[in-house]
Amino acid sequence: QVQLVESGGGLVQAGGSLRLSCVVSGSIIRPNVMGWYRQPPGKQRELVATIRSGGTTNYADSVKGRFTISRDIAQNTLYLQMNILTPEDTAVYCCNLRYLGTTTDYWGQGTQVTVSS
């Protein structure tokens, strides 16, 4: 009964910032890995960032230094702070949750981020 609901996407000019949110209906305390993925137009889905229960984060080289992934356990929410956005960041962004020891991925519906030049 795990569900992920995303919000925060929209249109922003190059150089601007945007913050994505993903509210999780399931347990965020149970050991897990959460992440953000994106699919630009005409391209395959790619990893943006992940965060583990212990707090360890991982970022794609293309967003390192500009994006920050974080969690609010009390609010059962995953965040992605995106700064210095470029048109190349334009994509549908999806949040993901996988509990450790399992092979099942839970996905949000996706939210559109469009960066104008």
C-alpha cells in the first residue's frame, strides 16, 4: 500500500531554482533507498540522485553541485532542491522508493520540469 505523490514541477527560466517534493504513504523509517529520476524528451530515464536511510547521498555528475536530495522523516517527504537550472534539465522527474532487502520499486506519477533559455 505504498504510494508516492509528487509536486513542485513547473516552468522556470535558466539560472532559476525549483524544489520538488514527494510524499510517501508508506514507512520512511524502515530501511530504504529513495531517489529522483528524470526522463528528458526523446531520452531514456536516468538517475538524478539517491539517498539512503543512513543519509548517504549519490548524484549524477550532471547535477552534482547544483541539486540537493533530502528527506523529512516527520513529514514522510523526499525533496529535490534544484539550483542553477539549465534547459538540459528539462524532463519529467519521478521519485522512487525501494526498501532494503526487496526488489520492488515504487514510483511517483512524475512531475514536469521545463527550463526556458
